[in-house]
Amino acid sequence: MPKPYAIIVEDDPKLSAIFQATLEKADFETAIDANGDKYPALLDKAEPTLVILDIHLPFASGVDILEVIRKRYPNTVVVVVTADFIKAKTVTGKADHVLIKPVSVARLLKIAESVKN
């Protein structure tokens, strides 16, 4: 059986590495978009089970990416990770989870385990 697919859209390389290691521990296949410019191709690859999404990215708005994901893959679980409390409030109800940085690895692992097929 194929592994569930997760996309990490995060411009902080240390955080994306931590998120990737956490998701791989939960037995996900992962892909990283470090700038917000590769997510269309990553969404074309396969329907993601899970997306970890930062709001502030160099080449895109996480809020806009969230809208694209919701229209295209309404069943994908989206976890928004941000340090921006104001923006976090704007995606509450649109994202499945909103986590304020620093993100607990245990919390992320628990979410990942709960959404696996």
C-alpha cells in the first residue's frame, strides 16, 4: 500500500527539516516547497493527505495557497503553522488546524498519525 503523501510549504529550512522528519516518522512520503512557488507541481503529483502550510512565504501567500488546496482537494487536511497571531485568526475555520510557532513536534506527530489512511 502506498504511503500517504504530505506537502510541506515552509520557507524556514530548519523548520521544514523538522516537519519532514516528523512526517517521515509517521510514515508519510513528503515533498517540500521552500518558497511557495513549487506547490502547484506538488499538488499535480498526487492528492496530498496532509499539507503543512506557513502563511508568510517569499513567493506566495499561504492564505492564497490554502484557498487553492480547498478548491482542488477539499478532503486534504491542512495544518497552518505561523507566528502571526493576526493572520492565524483569518484562517481559523478554513484550515483544519492552526498551530502557532514554535510548533510542538509531538502535536504535529499526533495530527499526522490521526489523518493517515
